[in-house]
Amino acid sequence: MSELAAFFETARLPIMSEVAHSLVRTLNDPDATAAQIEAIISKDPALTANLLRMANSAQFGLSRQVLSLNHAITMLGMSRIRSLALSTSISTSFPTVPGMDRKAFWTFSMACAGYAQWLAGGAGLDPQQAWLSGMMLRLGELLIGQRSPESLAEIAAETSSAPVRWEREQQLLGFDEVQVTAVLARHWNFPEAIVNGLQSASAPMTAETFDKLSGVVHLAALLADDPSPTPDLVSELPLPVINALALDRHWMVARFPRADTFVDVTSL
């Protein structure tokens, strides 16, 4: 049995709400409609209230107040509302892990989601699928913290970049948080494209077959590491991944997104 399989033998997996599971099922349905998404989300009043609060926050810059879920879907789009609903449901499915800075964790996760969505546009991928994958990327670390607090303490002993953290996890556990997240995504019945994208996101160029979503999420994680990102960061990204994605570095510099445009779930 591999180290990763053994980890999941005793790991306590978080339970997603039925509303979240229903939303995941619509990810596999190209015919899903805005009315269906609204009907699913409406079953959870607390989730609906959180979505309306986010829709009315300054980060979306809407010109008028959003008063209903239907209005939010009209203003922000069905896919965006579905992703926001899933991220909100997922973030509240995990209890606080002792020793972990929850605000910093979710700030990174939502920045990773935002960068992944942006990069997906340049790489010809589904932006919302990339957004959701970026948001989920680090969830495995929460499972590691619940299953083995002493391992998490050792992994997080020093402030470090995502690649350094992944390397520490491999050395200590025999797998990394991204691989844990991929297994969790499969357990939650997420689309196979997201599972595959997550599975090799920590080292996309070493995979047997390069997965474009893995490459996008990998670059997004590197960008999310920086608390004060600027377009200059583009020059520090690994060129083999950029080339494999056929991304235009001039476009990346010119269209580099501001960090304050990313969704904030840290108050949930």
C-alpha cells in the first residue's frame, strides 16, 4: 500500500453538504441552466445570504445592489455564482486546524483561484473550472493537519513558498498536499478533468502526459505565494510551463490582475 493510500485509510474526510454535491453534479452537465443552479442554492438560506453579501461587496464593483439570488446570477453569471457557492460550501466544510493561520490559508487559496482563472483565459481552458481547481489546490494541507498535526507543524515550521512546502511534504510523508486534494476531489465526485488537473499540479512537467490545467494551477500557486504581486513576477515563473501552455508573456504582463480583485472568503 502506498503512503497516500495508507493516509486515506485513517483520514477523516470532510462532508460536503447535499447542496454542494448537487452543484458538483451540474459541473458534468453541459445543459445545466441558471434556473437549476438557483433552485439548488436556494435550498440553503445561509449560503444564499453569504452569496448576496459577496455579490454586494466592493470586490465585484457592481453598479447597483443585488437583492436576490436570481439577480446575482444575472449580474455575475451562472458559472461564477456556482463557483462562489462551491468555494463557500467547501471552506465551511473544514474545521479550524490548530496551528494554521486560517485567514492566510484562504487568502492564498482565493488568490490561487483568481490567478488560475486569469491564466486559463490565455491558455484556452475553462476559466471557472480553473478557478475552482485553484481554490481547492491546498485543501489537502487541511487534511494533513487534521490527520497528523505534528507533521503539519514540521511542514509549516518556516514561512516558505508552495514548492518548498510540497518538497517538505514529499520528504516527510511520501506525498504532497496537492495529491491529497486530488484524491479528495475524486471522493467528492468532481469531474475527472479537475481531479487530473490537481493530481500533477505540484510538478506538471514531470507527469507522463502534460495536463494544461495542472500547468495553469501550478503557475497560479507560485503567483499566490507573493503577498504584494506585481507584473514583474511573470519573469520569475518557470518558462517550460509557460511554453507548454503556449502563454504569451507580453500578454501576461499587460493583463496581470490586481490582487484586490480576488474573492474574499476569509470572513466566513
